[in-house]
Amino acid sequence: MGRVTPRRASRAKGAPGAPGVPLARLLAMAYRHLIDGLHARLAEHGYHDVRPSFGYVLLAARDAPVPARALADLLGVTKQAASQLIDAMALGGYVQRRDDPDDARAKLVALTPRGRSFLGTVEAIYDELEADWAAVLGRPRLEAIRRDLTAVLEAAHGGALPQVRPTP
């Protein structure tokens, strides 16, 4: 994916003061740009086996092992589809299944050292991508956007940021 380069912002068609591109569409395009850039740079770091859905699982299990059935709910997929994804992630060495001490029939999904290292690489790449944006907008404007988006999301979710999950 190409890097963000400084240039003048274009105005949406229409009369001055007319609404431009809907914010939801711009946010979707910005998200896609960042995710495409992330995966291009992950490939440069040797991570060729990752799928976009890996990130949601890794974030969910970052602080503590998570029940496999909860991942199906988070991803909005069947238990079988979640199990196949967990299998692929385990094969790549990103997660491992563990017995759930509270439920003998259930399994927990935990990060491996490779999974933790991968998350660190992702965070470093996000820093690089944000630096590209800061080169266009300036760091103060980028931080203002971060604060504004945080405020809107916290207001909509009872004062806390919601869990990151895929869109349906």
C-alpha cells in the first residue's frame, strides 16, 4: 500500500459550505487504508500467514486467555468458523488452546510468545502509519483527531471505548 504523502486537501463537489463525503464513508476509507498499509508492512516483516481476523483474536486475548466460544461471538461467526480460525492461528504459533479450569468441556485461547511479538510489531507499524498521517496533517492535528474520536466513542459507550471487533 502506498504511503500517505503531503498534498492539499480537495474539497467535495458542490457549493461552498455544502456537505462533503459522509463521515462514515471517509472513516471506512481511512480504516481500509490503514489496514492495507498494516498488512503490506507485516509482509515486509515476514508475516505472510496472517489474516485480518487474527488481530481481533489477539487483541481479545492480549490481557488474559479468552474462552474460544467468546471469540465466535466477538467475530460474529459460528463456533466451527471460530475453531477453524483458532486452528490456523495455532498452526502459525500465535495462540494455543488451554483447558478452562472452570469448565472441563471448554477451551481457553491464550497468546504465545510469537503472538505477543506479533502484536508488538503491529503496534510499531501503527506508529509508522500514524507518522505518515502526521506528515500530512501535523502531529497536533492528528492528536486532536484521536481525542475527538475517543470522545465520541466514549460518549456512545458509557464512558469507555468499546471492544474492537469486525464489522458485520
